Amino acid sequence: MTLGHSSPVSDYIMRGSDGNIVNIEKSRLENNLRIMIDSDLKFSEYMHMVTKKANGIMAVIRRTFSCIDFKCFNVLYKSPVRPHLEYGVITWFPCKMKDIELIENVWKRATKQVKQIKNLAYLERLAIDSS
């Protein structure tokens, strides 16, 4: 991966152990400690990957439990789902509205699974959960 607007556009090659020349491909994404960053120093693909993983875990919870109350929801959300959303948040802190909405959609979907509040509007579910 090359960074910057004035970075040279050159091909990198490597000589193999048998003497053959091998071209080294440029990568568009770089993975460091499970956090992916692209050549524009953006984390959007990483955020899509994380929210997809969190939504998948919530789908397993939804299929496994037919009726979830507040106490059960807190345990089921905070243990397997939330760590995926919060890992490395200091590095990729979402500052764009589209990134914030992407992560918040996981929470919206998750709170719909609590039987006492599933018929309420999202802002009402949020107010009840934070109290």
C-alpha cells in the first residue's frame, strides 16, 4: 500500500530463491491488529465488516431465544456483540454521520428483540434503556 498524493507509482519486484523475478502486488487494505485501513486512511470497510459480524451474532441470538427480557438482553448484547463494535474504537472513532448510523443500526435492531419495548419507537427504546 502506498500513501499520499505524490507517492511514486512504481512496481515492486522480488527475486525468488530459484532466481525468478516475482512482482509484488499492491494492497488496497492493510490489516493491523484486526483493524483494517485503506489507502485513503479510512476505516469504512472495517466498520462494515464489524457491523456485519455484530448483526450476524444478533441473528443467532434472535433464532435461539424467542422471548428476551431486559436482563437477558443485557447479558446477550454486552457479552458477544458489543466487544466487536468497540474493539479499537480509539483508533477508528466514527466521526462521519454515515459511520455513526451504521453502528447505531445494530443497536436499533438489537433493541427490537426485547419483548417489553419492541413496539416502541427507537428514541423511546433508547430512553428506556439508558434509564
